[in-house]
Amino acid sequence: MLAEHPGQPFSGVAKGNWPAVKGYYRMIDHADDSAMTMEAILAPHRERTVQRMKAQPLVFCIQDGSELNFTGLAECEGLGPLGTNQTGAGSQGLNRTPCWR
């Protein structure tokens, strides 16, 4: 929510959701700075991701900007456009771009 509007105050971004505003200010006013590390913030997300991955028979953990081109596989669902080549032909697949490093 806040990342979509980096120049606005949180109270404006929350659009009247006062419990969210109160929680945000409670978080940034937290006396224990150890709870405000990137590792502490990401820990529950990391744990939940591991749980979801364990429930799958196969998981790809791609760590770079990769394109998986499945243009020739008509039975695949949920693919998106990857782009076009110099002849204008489009390709379908999955695009994975890293969020941060």
C-alpha cells in the first residue's frame, strides 16, 4: 500500500483505515529496535513461503531476471506475454524479475 505512494504520508495512503494507521505508527514507535530489522520483518513471510513450497512436488527458485519461454506448449495455462522478436512474433511464458538484492 505505502510502496505504491512513496511520497504520501501513511495516513493518506491508508484511505480512512484507522486501525492500519494506528498499527503503522505503533510499529515505527516500537521501543525494541531489534523487531525493526529487515530479517525480523521478513521472517514470517519466509516461514510461510517455505510452508507453501513444501506442499508442492517441484519448486523453481530462480534468483535472476529470467524468462521461461513456453510458447510451443499449448496445454500450459496462466502464461503471459514475454515480448516480441525482430519479426514481430510474440512469445508466451513466465517472466521473473528480482525485486531487490
